[in-house]
Amino acid sequence: MDFLNNSSLAAFFGALSAFFLVVLNDWRRDRKRLKIIRNEIKVASDHAKNKAETVKRNRSAIQDHNQIIIAPILKFNPSVIRQLSIQILDKFTQDQRQAIDAICYTMESIDGLLDSALKKAERISEIDGIERNQLCDQVIIDYNDAIVNLNRLKEMSNNFGSGKYKVIVTKQYVRSEYEE
């Protein structure tokens, strides 16, 4: 048993223990980041539901009451998802990476559509006549496009939460399935 009373052996086991603690801590941290990404995508899905309701109300105000609501709609935050994803890229499959990219891209495109609609709505209050009616029609088109994309984002987020990454990446999204 004298061989166990060796400082080199003790140093080796100490280093080995430290190594396993670091590996375990990294594994735990990566799993936590993946859980945060899933939660952020779920939050985005809930946010999409609320945004869709707001957009429908704004569209209805134009169509039914000839009123323009000039108010920005809270934006998505895909940068948080992208930042967390970058930190654990090596843990994702190709389908997971592409699904995250598709979800983030969809969030950004929706925000772009709603920004465009807001700028047009702001201009509507400054003009009259046929030009105003044409611009109102364009805002309604933007709102309709946003609703379609919001519904698609909700489906994509649900598929991500269910682990159906391949579906997000390969599905042919048909506009008519998401219109309201």
C-alpha cells in the first residue's frame, strides 16, 4: 500500500477529478443553454400569438372603421437565440441549426413587415383621397402577410419544442394554410 502514499499519484487523481468536474460543468452549462433556447422559442411563440391579435385588431380598425392605429408593435428578440446558439453550435444537428435559423429569420421578417406597415400608417395621416385609399390597401396587405407569417412562426415554434426539426426545415409552407 506504499504505492498509494505517493504525491505523484495524488496529483494525478486530483487532476483527473478536476478534469471530470470541468467536463460535467460544461455539459450542465450546455444543457442549460439549450433549455434557455427552447424557452426563448416558446416565448416567441406566445409573443407571436399576441402580435397576431394586435395585427388583426389594427387590420379590423382600417377595414371596418376606417381608422389607422399608429403604434409600434413590440419586436421579437432573435438575437438572444442566435447568441446562445453560437455558444453551443457543436451540440446541434444540422436540422436543429437550420430550424433555429429559420425561426430567427421568420421573426426578423415579421418585424420588417410590421415596421413597413407602421411607416405606411404614419404617412396615411398626412394624405387624402385615392392615394390614402391605396396606402390603406398596402397596409392591409402588410398586415395579412404578417398574420400568415405569425401563424407559420407559431407552428415552427411548436415543432421545435416537439423536436421536429426536420419538419421545420423541409416543410413546404403554403400561404393559404395560414391565412385568416
